[in-house]
Amino acid sequence: MTQLPTSTEKKLGLVIDLDTCVGCHACVVSCKGWNTENYGAPLSDQNAYGADPTGTFLNRVHSFEVQPERGAAQTIHFPKSCLHCEDAPCVTVCPTGASYKRVEDGIVLVNETDCIGCGLCAWACPYGAREMDQKEGVMKKCTLCVDRIYNENLPEEDRQPACVRTCPAGARHFGDLGDETSDVSKLVAERGGIDLMPEQGTKPVNKYLPPRPKDEAAIDVLAPFLEPVAEEATGFLGWLDRTLEKL
Amino acid sequence: MNQPKLNLSPKVSDEVRKTTCYMCACRCGINVHMKDGKVAYIEGNRDHPVNQGVLCAKGSAGIMQHNAPSRLRAPLKRVGERGSGEFEEISWDEAYDIAAGWLKPIRETAPEKLAFFTGRDQSQSFTSMWAQAFGTPNYAAHGGFCSVNMAAAGIYTMGGAFWEFGQPDWDRTKMFMLFGVAEDHDSNPIKMGLGKLKKRGAKVVGVNPIRSGYNAVADEWVGINPGTDGLFILAMVHELFKAGKIDLNYLAMFTNAPVLVNGDEKSEDFGLLMRDKDNKLMVIDRATGKPAAFDKKGVKPDLAGSVRDAGWTHKTVFQHMAEKYLDPQYAPENVAEKTGIAAETIKRLAAELADVAFNQAIELDIEWTDFRGETHSKMTGRPVSFHSMRGISAHANGFQTCRALHLLQIILGSVEVPGGFRFKPPYPKPPEAHPKPHCGVKPGQPLDGPHLGFVHGPDDLALKEDGSPARIDKAFTWDNPMSAHGLMHMVISNAHAGDPYKIDTLFMYMANMSWNSSMNTRGVIDMLTDKDENGDYVIPRIIYSDAYSSEMVAYADLILPDTTYLERHDCISLLDRPICEAEAAADAIRWPVVEPDRDVKGFQSALCDLGAKLGLPGFVNEDGSQKYADYGDYITNHERRPGVGPLMGFRGNGDETGRGAPNPNQLDRYIENGGFAMAHIAEDHQFYKPWNAGYQDWAVKIGIYDAPQPYVFNLWSEPMRRFQLAAEGHGTRQPPDHLRERIKTKMDPLPIWYDANEAENKADEYPITALTQRPMAMYHSWGTQNAWLRQIHGRNPLYVSQKVWDANGFAEGDWARVTSPHGEITVPVALQAALNDNTVWTWNAIGKRKGAWALEEDAPEATKGFLLNHLIHELLPPKGDGLRWSNSDPITGQAAWFDLKVRVEKAPAPSDGESQPNLKPISSPVGTGPENLAWKVGK
């Protein structure tokens, strides 16, 4: 089976803000576009115009409803792609060494020339973050846009994953989560970022920022809201005249 | 560790071509990466004012749209019966010959027999020019069935509305309320703005029966009963008046609140605003206690002023407002049941707005001079802001509801101030600065002026001498006097009924009228195919232009195939629907980043050809030759006024902005500049635009208008009062008796709320409101019926609330029969807990007709997908008076889509397993798409 590096120089990953994600799928399609044209085989689509179309996507947004103990139900949008785990079971399970975690930055990749499409890695991943490309018969997964983030043919500001560059609400952040001083690490600290399913022991690098509490009053609900100056028009005009005098 | 060696710097593309997206109406800038002359990848343009680099799901899927198998390939002539979808491909020459053969005789005898309606057109200043040159009064785009209430209420009230007209001050606002916005209009800027607010921790309140999309991330969700937004808003207005939390100085200086209203009940000017001998609005100057012109230097308009004359008291608008809004009918306790919002919540939200606007006011140390000549040392901001769209406007009370929202913004002093709502050039622009509607028809001659515009009273209605409607859609009539965008949803129905008259040729563009763009889809299909006693079609001829094999194609006799958005010229023009920012004027182009590989032509270029063939003025030179070779030629060389053309940038020798001679290299300069041009507004001109002398001068300089036109906001709408006066019996142009009472009650010059045809729609028998929303990743079919996006939104169940779910004992996989006074559908249901109890909804326009859009007949869109349109009639249920009452706002004619009332009952699964009604397939002129895709153009 395949070995994980004992440590990586960086821990590159995503921080996804669930308080801000509006569920627009911009990241999903931008990812599909970039990774169809770039790293490895194109992301194919079966039954593209027919019943039950199924294509390969490296990133998907799921929506859930949450019913808090008090108050109205809430809708949460939850984007999910490979979390580039430190203890990535998809790598250790790989029989050919095709799945690997990069020593330089911790990105988990599939070397498509060595992939035999056995699907063990998808089975081992507790997050369901890998998808077998039906046409090519190789395993596809988020590459963290490894062909963008160091790409000298791109302007420096564009050297980030396609999903991050395109996110209209700014809900996706990219950086080195191994560096406590990085913007993403600070954001995780400030907002109480969490691991997805920590009990799985995979030590995911990607972090999620939880939604802030909702449906709470911004002012003291026990205080009188607005003190009336008048209950009806005549009294109001008296107040108006006095107030205009002061202006 | 044997890591493979990766090429970390692969070549991204051969070339980047920068143009404008058209996957929805947002008009973001895009970088189209080309490889081997083909489109390889599309991303947002970082420099572009609209999207600043980001791009939504639709925009990124543009590559699939550009290559969609549903693209039409050549002009088509119908060979089977209408609706069969049987066509033969013909040449453009033959297509033009057919079209001219139909249109030329009409123009020479009765130009009104052409009805030209252009749907989701982004070139209305051009298509309207064509229609005007032709001479028909029957022209409009799709605004009447979209959001005319929003646009018209904004312009009549304050000189601009939301979206293209203005935006919140995203960088400074501290509390933001979103009313009736699903997930669209305007797509990326709202998401970017919400992202900014979230980053700063500003409060977002979503008012919407459905908690999805933007409402899902709102800090507070107000799950209002549909159609009651106006009542909720006026209850907050009531609270703010009662507490005196009103920006009195702002109202006195910048609105018509201090203007005197004629109180002489006997006068024919009763209820109109009083004017001095120079025809200027009259206020009482608090300094002198005497009447004065509103714009006199140094005047202190008195909100509490009044004059007594000949036994009558003329009070200010503001005093009328206080009387109206302090009335207990608007007290939170009295609206709670109707709106479904607890009185405590209404009071608290009013208090939060007041707290942010007045206790957390912001000040910018920027000096500015107002139109009265007074210089102010600071700009005071009320950092509360609002945005709204179809959720509040697509009701029969939508116009007044939109006005109510503007009233709320204005009494808080939050329009055109830091932290509030800001106009985008060419707005602000008062109603008087817009044209009035024209309908003067003369055979063989152009129309006597622009079709659409803003009426100011009964004299401006588009009526014939006998008082009958001049337009086929009955826009600008007593039925809906202020129908600034026309009523596209009534055109086919009226043409079929011959009411007000019969037409000969229906010419449409980008309008899926036999499917999701019409109310009463099944009925409209029948109207389009109906024959008279002679066996001739009741609507004799139909020409249609579309880029794709949409449902409407089958119902036309002649198809002019349009290009995709990457194959065409367009201008996103200040003369049209602009894309400016609050701090800059901006416009943009589309250009053919790839040439079409089919025999298709941009619709506007086809109109240049057809216009020349018909000899239309403006489309031919003096010698009769064709004036514009194509749309690109028009964009470059047309001048609307001397020196002012479709594009503001790079005019003259290339360095003039706004005004300047046509520049033959203008399009190249746009391309070099990333597809757009910008003209920034100086810092001291960026706020208070309607009253800021510096802004007004700048607007004249760049050609937005020809003389400064400062104005005050119209809290009291005189045009509305003029219609009301007529209904009360004043004047010579009188409404028909059956509309008199409606005009009297609905056209109140101050914003009011009335229920949205609940009795007419039989709300007692049909207690649930049924709505549609657009998902963020799927807009109109034109932009988004493609292989990638249909995997995200390929299904549209009917979402029902927990209450409806439990009441019917629904379980997963169940079906429901949904019945309205007009019809019934049987559809799959799904539970949504975060939903108003009495509301059901589905995604708009996911359902497709079998045979359309190059889909297989077993595609879920065509089997399980459905339209609510089958339940909505373009007319209200008959009242027994023999009249056809349109299902529209009585003021503007806006299609009242969201007044739909239904009953929901559990039903057995249909025997064919498909949503009902299940219309028979139409033949496809393009076949179906490939089974599998693996799209990669590079090596």
C-alpha cells in the first residue's frame, strides 16, 4: 500500500465560510471548467442531455435544513471537496501508489497514469470526496488547482484555486494552514473553524467556519423599542413644530 | 517517496479575449481563454466594474452554452402545421424576402398590424429605434412581465430603482434589508455585497416567504406572507412616525414633503401640488413664514407649513403623510395576522432601523454644494440600506408596495447618502426627464416618437380618438395607466381576441411565449395555433428569433437564428440598461471572440439588413443603400444626439468620454481596454446626486443629459393624483365607469397597501400561495440549459411547508394535485421546513417541453419537470361583466405572477409517471445532444 509523508512542508488547504456561502454553485462549475481543460483527463459527463445525467465533479454543494430548538428552520449550504487530510486513508489504501500526498504542500493527488480505477480510495474516503471518471476509468479529485497555484503563466493574483478565485461571496479562502500566522489560520482562530467529522481521525487540512447564530435581535429586546412622541396626527404635529424649532 | 514530477506551470491558453457575459442579465466581464481558436475556459474579469473577477456558476458554464447542441443552425421556414416543429432550412436571402414580403405591405397600409416584442433583449434602444422607424406603436421588451413595478415605482418616486438604477453602499452600510429577492437580479454584485457585509459583521435581514439562497445566510429571516410586504413596510413607517424617528431635515430639503398640496376640494387642481407664478413647487419658508419656491437659495422649507385661502387650507405633503401613516390600520398589532409577522418583530425591526440610521449615523468630511447654492461641510450618512426585486413587484399591489419601500428609505434619510442606497449613472433621473409614450401612426411613416415612457396624467395615455387603446397590449390605458414597459404577457391573448384590434404579424425575439414566459401556457399554445373559419391562423404570421431550439420555435412561421453570446456584437449602453457603479459611469461591449460555425446572424445585425430592405428611415442612406453593415457598424457610427452614441468611451480621436464624434476604432479600443469603459465621478460628487450641483454638471459633461436637472423626491406622486382626479370626474379625458372606482382607490398619490386580488383569485377556496424562484445556477433557458448546469438543477419538485406536508400526510416520493381557479397540475412534492406555512414554490423554467433544447424525451426536465404557468391565467377569473380583466397590476400592468392562489392535495402518481399536463413532443429542428461529453479543446 502507499505511504503518507511523515510531515509536509506546508499544509495548503481551503477555509470555507458556511456563514457566507449562499449556495450558488459558482465554485462547482468553475472547478469543472478548469479541471476539464487542465490537470489529467477531462471531467466527463454521461447522458449529458438525457435521463439521469451524471458527470464527474471535484466539488459539490449540498444543502441541508436545520431545525433549531427555538425559532424558524434554517438552510445551510455546504460545499464539499477533498479535504487534503494529513492522515489520508485514500492514500494508504491505494494499491499502486497512484494516490499520494505531496511533501511540499500536502496536496493529495492522483497520478492518473498509475491509477487502475479500482475505486478503493473512494471507498476509504469518509467524505465521499473522490469521483471515478466513467469515461477515463481513473479516479478524479480536487487537486487544489496545483496547476494554478504555482503557475508562472498566470498573474500572481490568479495563483489560487479556481473555486476561490470565482467565489462571488468571498466564502472560500486558500492558504497554508500549517502556518499559524497565515491569513487562513488567523481566520480559523477568530471564527472557531472546525474539522469535518474529526472522529474519523483523518486530520483534514480544510476547515469550515460555522454559521453565526441567526434570528437574534440586534438590540435589547427588553428595552422599549421606540418611544412614541405622539399616538395620533394632532399630537404628532405639535411634536413636529417643537422639533423644527430646534433644528 | 516517489512523487511524480508535475509541470506546475502549464500553458493556460494561447490568448485571452475579454467580453461581456450573457448567461443572465447581470452582464459581468469575462476572460475567454482561447486554445487553437476555440473557447477553452471562461473566468471573471478582475478589472470589470460589475463582477471584479468573480463569476457565478452560469458564467463559468458559458463554454457549454456556447457549444450547446440546441443551437439553431440556419434560417428556418415552417413546412408543417404550426406547433409541429417541422421546418426546412433556407438561406438568409430567402428569409429576408419572406419577412419583407409580409412587412412591407403592412408598413404601407397599417403599421400597427406589426407587433414587435423583444423579450429579454439587451438592445432596447436599438430595437425600439427599428420599431419606431417602422411606424408601429406595438413595441416593448419583457419588462411588463418582469419587474416594471420596481422600475416604474422607483423612477416615479425618486428617479431610479434597484439593480441597474442603484445599489446599497456596500462598504459602509450597517444594516441591510432584502425584500423579495430570490437568487437573481443582480446576481454577482449582491453576492459580493453580502460577502462584504458578512466580513464586517453588518446585519442582513431577509424578507421572503422562502429561506433559500441569500435569505439562507441572512442574520434574520422574516418569512412573510406573500403579497403583504407593503403592509409590513407601512407598519414600520407607522412606528417611525409615531416615534418621530424621521430625518426631518432631509425630507425638508430633498423631497416634496414640504410642498403645499392644494386643499380646495372644488378646484380642478385639488390634491395637486401648488406652484408659484414661475411654475415652481411652493413651500412655506420657515425663516419668513411666507410661501417661496422650493429651490430658492437659503430657503428653509417648513414641513409643518400651511396657507389658508378662500376658506380652504393647503397643507404640506408631510402633514398628509403623518395623517395617513399614523392611522391605526398600520399599527403592528393590526397587521400582524395578515403579514404573518409578530407585532413585536415589526416594532423591533423598526427600532433597529431607527437605531442604525440615527444613533449610528456616519459622517464623511467631504464638502459639497447643493442645487440651491448652499455649501455643506460634511456628508451625513444613514447606514441602512435595502434591495428588492420581483418578490414584491410581481403582485397586483406591487407598484404601491415598491413605492412604500422607497418611502421607508426616504423617511430614514438613507437615499444617496453614505451607508445608504446610491444611484448609478445615468440615474438619478426624474420622471420628467424620461420621454412620454407615443402612439401616432401614419402609414409609411415612422412613429411620432418613442413607444415607451412615463405618463404624467390622462393626457399622456396611448388612446385613439375614440378612446380605445392604441396599443395591442393596452399599455398606457385606463386599465393600467403607468405601464412604462408595456405588457408583453397580454400581446398574444389580445391579438388572438382581436381586442383592441387584430394584427397581421407577430415578430418576437428571445421570448419563450409558448412556454415559461407566458401565463396560461396551454391556452397560449392554442391561441398561436388557432384557425378562423377560413382555415387561416387567427394570428396570421409569426416571425421569431432565437439562438436555441426553445419551445417557441415550433410556433413560428419564420425563424431568424441568432448567435451565441460569444459570437456577436452588443453594446451595454448608457442609452439602454446600463452597468454603471455608484462611483462611475460604465459601459461595455460584446464582440465575436469566435466566429459562428453555422449560418446564423446576430439578431440586431439581421435587423440592420431587414431595416435596409424595408427602406426604414435611419437604416438607409440618402441614396437608399444600407446604412449599417451590421450591429457593430451601428454601435460605432450611430449618433442618438450629436456627439452622443451607444458607447460613451473612446469617442472622437479616442480620448473623449461621453461626448464626441464617432470613432471608427472605438470597438478596438474597447477590446484593448478589456471590453468596457469607465468614467469616474469625483469624490465630492458621489453622494446627494439629485441635488449635488457638481454631479449634475458632470452628468451634463459626459452626455447623460443636456442641462442640469436637480429635483426633489416625489413622496406625493402628482401623476397618480392626476389619474385619481380624472376618476373623481375632473377633466375631459375620463376613465370608463367600470374602472373609475379602482383608479380612485388604487392610485393614491401616497404609497398605500391593498390586498393583491385575493377575492378575485378566490383565496378563500384556494388558500395557499404558489411562487417560483430562479436558482442561482440556472437563469433563463437561453443562458443555462446546458450539460453542466442541468446536473445541478435538472429537477423541480413542488416544495411545500411542514404544515402543508403534515396536513396532506405527504411522504417522500409523493405527488400532489395543485389546483387554481384556472387549472390543475399533478407534480412531485418535497418538504421544505424553512418556508412560510401557507406557501408552496418551485424553481422557475426548469421544466421543458419534450423535443425542445436538444434534450432526450426522457430527460427529467421533460418528464418530472413542470411549470406553474399552467395554473396562472393572463386574465382574472370572469366577473360576469363580460370584460377581460388582465391579471396585472392596475397601475403599471405588471404581470401578477405571484398572486397565484392554489389548493394542494395528495394525488396518486400519474400512470405515466410524469408531471401533468404532459404535452405531446414537438419535432426538434436540431435533434438531440451527444450521449457523452469529455470536453477538452487543448492538447
